[in-house]
Amino acid sequence: MTFEHIVQINDLTKPELPVLTRFQVWEGLVLRARRPDKFLVGVYDYEILDQGPAYLKRSLQLPGLQVVDEVTFWHEARIECRTQPTATLPAATLVMDIEEPEPASLFVRFRYETASIENRGDSMPYDQYLEQAYVATDIETIQIIRQLAETGVFC
């Protein structure tokens, strides 16, 4: 399954809405990688296994599932998460790109790639359900980043 969507950060046609900077969005996405328990539903524990200036390897604990992934950072531009496959979990990739088609007009493009899971007679195909969950999680991520930015965390 390959799926992507875009979340608009700043709407320059609505001056009443607070404008986030690229730095604030970047710091929020980095925080999502470093503190997944604050952004991802179901993560009840995590551990940073290894890290460097532009890299970290982490283990996420979810109910009945352990996920190990590697995260690579391209400063203020891209974050890429590569999940290691297990007997019950296929390899997967999430790429988050900050896009700025014109000054202050920020978007985040979320791209997911993983093996498709066959529909087993459910009323909704599993891939479609997963896509909806991804979109909801990503929109919530931006809402959390907005809330944190309002408190001055990303100064």
C-alpha cells in the first residue's frame, strides 16, 4: 500500500489564524519522533536504542506489539521512519516532508508505504481503514504542534 496526503499548516488567506514558522513545524515533527507517546495513540512505552545528530533508532511498545524503527532527519525539511519487519509486521516507511510553495505557506506531506493487507471480508477494506487512521493521526499531530507552539515551547 502506498498512500500520501498533505496537511496545510498556514492558510495565508485567513490572517486571523496563527502562522507557524518552518522551525516550529520542524521542532514539532522532531518531537513526534523523539516522544511518540505524546503523538501516537496506543504507544504506552518507548525506548531510544541508538541516536546520532541526524538519526535515531527506537522501540515502541503498543498493546501486543513491539515496533522497532529507524528515524532519519534532514534538517527542517524531511523526517523518514523505516519500520523493521517482524514475523507479524511488514516493513513500512513514513516520510514527512515540510513543503513551502511560497514564503510562509507551509504544508506537511505525509507518505506511507507498506505491504497491503488483504481484505478478509470486513465491511471496509483494511487498507482504507489504515489510511483514515493515518490522516486522523497526522491532523492531530499538527494540532498538537500548534498547541505547543502557542505555549512558546519552540522558540
